[in-house]
Amino acid sequence: LLNVLLSRLVATQRGQVAVLKAFGYTSVEIGVHYLKLAIAAVLPGAAAGVGLGLWLASGMMNIYARYFHFPSLRLQADAALILIAVAIAAGSACLGAISAVRRAVALAPADAMRPEPPPTFRAGLLERIGLRTLLSPASRMIVRNLDRRRWRAAFSALAVALAVAIVVSGRYAIDAVERLVSVQFHTIQREDVTVVFQEPRPARARHELAQLAGVLRVEPFREIPARLRLAHRSRRVAVLGLSPDAELRRPVNQRLHPVEVPPDGLLLNAKLAEILGAQIGDVVTLEVLEGARPVRQVPVAAIVDEPVGLGAYMDASALHRVMREGDTISGAYLKVDSAVAPKLYSVLKHTPSISGVAVREAMLASFWKTFGESIWVSTAFMVGFACVIAFGIVYNGARIALSERGHELASLRVLGYTRLEIWRILLGEQALLTLASIPAGFALGFGLSFMLSHFFSRELFRLPLVVNAATYAFAAMVVLGAGVFSGLVVSGRLRHMDLTEVLKSRE
């Protein structure tokens, strides 16, 4: 944007540059003047951006404080980070202005005092492919002007594509988290309630749970704290023993198909296998961290991709053999009747032998209340930034075109062209660039989402690479809406254009 604006400014100030050079000003002094102009335009925006960033950081900190209940939480601005951000903004401004500055310093006084020669016209794209007769005169003007100013058109389209990409990547977090929640809490964890006992109990405890009013299904599990070790790598995890016929808690593969826990050996999720450097067939050392603390050698029988945590599974019978214990359970997963669920939760929480009760719906509500709020706030500002970028590019592009071609448009108006036809010629270029940039923006947005998915690949959770069609549609609507609004603003200037004054301004 600065490149286009300063290029236009240099073109309109050719005479002034020539006079200054004739009076002894050097090319360096003139170039520094235009660089200062670019930096002067950026620094106030950078200052406002720093203030806005600190305000956003404060808002995000308040969201985390409500969730984690920190005893003391203060926002501390990092001076180095602020300086880096301002330096990036100033550097980008200088980079965008350097082409215009080069044009300014390259002007010789004698050449600059003469009007800028018209561009060299040659057979354009329409003539070469033989489509000239298929388009209206106004459409031919639009395509020819874009063809003769290819670099400007390319940079304008790239800027709009980046605005689309910002919206796509901003909305990606929502799509990814929705998929993560759907997979983890509706496909893997299908239980309504998780009950954990104070200490391992005999398997008959499941029948006691099944007799409670409102319990529809009970699936016991055995869970042990352990350290998995392979060569020099190790990680402390909870090994979960499941029944072969488990339905309420079951690992799934990438296609969301249930994966049966192998009768012997460990089933690791992909992130844990990556941390340990384990592959199917490797033998890992299982160091149990409770009871008699046995140490066993257990093969890795399967690896499954899961979005949350570091899961390690075994068949419940195989885990009993590892522990050399009878049929004991650490807790159970329950499917309950929603009509009597509140009363059942109260009974479970007041049972002495039960140390913990986790309700899936409560976990989901807490998750969306905190993490979901932060995502929506971030997305709202992403959309706002994209709107500003799109509006700035389309509006300034149309304003510059109106300034450059005001005489031509006024001449066409005098020759009988209607306001609508002039409006189409002026804004048709921007509309064509905007429409052409949307697919490129989709591709850039997907690439940014791909990088974000790898950046957020942590032990706690992994964001899947999912961009819904609604996200692409929303991004296109945001940019098109910003373009339409900027077009309406420019059309107001076009309606009030004084034809007489514009035609007089030729000299």
C-alpha cells in the first residue's frame, strides 16, 4: 500500500523534485525525505498497535485468570518484544517505499521538469488471445489497464489475498477446536460420568454402581501410574486398562473408526510414541509406580492418533497379569439417564469410597466458557484486521485510479458515458482483483492453518488440520463486504466530481 501511494506521490511531484535537485539537493536527501514520510505514516500506527496489543493481552489475561484462579497475575510488557514489533513495522514501511524512493532519486532535473511521458502501448493480453471483440469497451479498458500495470495489480491482489488468509487462519482455530471436541468428547469419551475410587476395588464394585438409580451402563477400567522407558527416553503416564467390549471409552484411528485394544502389549497414541521414539514391535520398559512397583518388558502392539493427552492403553486382563493381581478396577465409566442425572451425581459425590466424579457435560461447558471465549475474541480481532486491510487496499486503489485517470474518466463522461459506466470502469479493476485474489487467499489461509496446526502440536492437545467450507465462505464474504463498502465510499467522490475542473487540470 505504501509502495503504491508513494509511487503516485513521486509521479505527481516530479516538478518539485526537479526544482529541488536544480537548487542543489542531493539524491540522498530527497530519498531520505520520502523514507521519513513513510516512517511518519507508520510510527503512529505502530504506537496505536502497541496500545491495542497490550489491551488485548490484558483481556486475554483476565480470561485465563477467571479459569485458573491465579493468586496474583499481572501484565508485564516486554520492551524487547515491543521494539521488535515496531522495527518490523518500520522495516516493512521502508521496504514498501524503496521502489518509490528509487524512482524519486533517479529523476534527472531536466527530465523531471517535463511531463511524464505516456506509457508505451503494445498488443495486450486481449489482442494476443483474440478475445477483444467478445468484451464491451468498458471491460476492455479494465483488462488492458490491469495488463499494463501488472506489478501494481499483482501486489494489490496479494494484499487482498493476505486479508482473506488472515480470516481463514483466524477461523481455523474454531474449526479445529470444534473437531477436537467432537472427536475427544463424542467419539472417544462417550461416557456421561467417570467415577474414580479411593483405591482399587474388586470387580464386583461395578454391580454396586449398576444398581444405582439412573445408571444405564457400567464399564469398569483399571488405571495405573507408570513410567514408560525406551532407550534413553522416558515419560510418566497413566496406563489405562479397558475391556475388549468397551463402548463408552475406546481409542479411534484417523478415520474415527474404533480401534480394538490388543490382547497383549501396549497401544500408544501417536504423540506418546513420538516422544518415546517407539514403533510397533518395539519393547518398552513399564515401571509401575504404585503397589509393589513391578518392572515389566511390554511390546508396543499398536499406535493410534488421538487429539488429546498422552494415552497408553492395555487390555484389562493383560494389565492384571502385569500387576500380578486379581480382577480389580480403579473406577468405571457410566452411561446415565439424563432425567435423574442430577440426583445420581449427588449420590456419587457423597459416596465415601469414590474419590472423584467427572461429568462430561460439565467439562465441555467449562471448556467452552474459557477456551472458547478466548478463541472468539481472537477471531473477532482477526476479522477486524482483515476488514481494515481489505478496505485500505480497495479504497486506496480506487482513489489512486481516480486521481490518475480523472481526466480520462471526465472525458468519457463528457462524451456520453453514464455515471454507472464510469463507476464500472473505475471500480471494475478493484472488483476483478478482489475476486481473483480470493482463491489465492484460500490457499494462503490453508498454508497458515497448516503451520498453526504444527505450532499447536503439544502434549496436552493437538489441533487437527480442519478448515470447513463455512470458513472459506465467511472469509470471502468479509473481504467482499469490505470491498463493496470501499467502493460505495469512492462512488460518492465520483458523483461529486467537477467535470470542468478535472478537464482543466490537464495542464
